[in-house]
Amino acid sequence: EVWVIAFCDNLKAHVSENVRKIFGEGHVFLCFFPPNMTHLVQPIDAGIGRSLRIAVGHALDGWLMDGANLMKWEAKMSAGERRILITKLVGQAMQSIMSADLLRVGAFERTGCLITLLISKKYDEKIRPQGAESLIEVPVDASLLDETIEEQVWNPVPQVVENLDAA
């Protein structure tokens, strides 16, 4: 049986017995982060989420610059019109921030989500969680690594744990 690991925060919905049972039946091992740490370990909370909110605000400002849109905004918009508008604004914002390589890749690097077992410290030095005063250096057995380190960093392959008891 093949199992995978999913890292989760301590949101009430994630830790409920029903959710854990569903994931367990699907061979997904849930690993929970300590409470109140998502801004340290999740890329969305490490910058992408805030950037998305700002980009949506800018997109809304741009939309409101059109006089007809401003009149519509100040009048009563139907729920359907509001849903369509927010969908378009979020889509524009996502397209904008996801095209910013430094933002997108940087958020994953800061949280360590793009780091694999590497010898080179140039990758380890990119892990900079907010609030962390110092980093712990973990020694790596070089015999575990293969020759495709650069390829793994830029084109990571999801890893699957085949025997959870052995992991």
C-alpha cells in the first residue's frame, strides 16, 4: 500500500475524527503543525495571501475608475453580479501575483517547502521563516543524494512513502 503525507494546520475541520478517518481510508497520513504557526510554514500565509488581497484591491480600484462601474457599485448590484465581479477580480489578481516569480517561488523558499535533501548550503540559506531567530543545521548523509540536485530543485517530483511503518 502506498501512503502519502499531508501537512495541515490545527484548523478544527482538519483535526476532527471524521476528517482524519476519511484521509486515513485514502492512505493519507496527516501531520499537524503546532497551533499558530502557519505564517512560518505555509507559503500562502508567508506572503502570497497578503499579496492576493492587495492585488484584488488594486483590480477593484481599476474597475471602479470606469464611471459606469462606479454607478453600478453605488447602486444595488445583484448577488450574481457581485459573484461574477469578485470571480473576475480574484482571477486577475491571481494571474498577476502568480506571474511574479520572485513572490511565488520566494514564499515557498522562505517556508522550506521547495527544499529537498541537498548538500549545497545555497539552498538551505533560502529558508527564512518569519520570526525564526536562528536556523538549526541538520547534517545530511551525502550517500543518500543522487546527481540530479539542480533538476530536483527546479522540477521537484512528489515523493511517496511506500511503507509508512518504515518511514
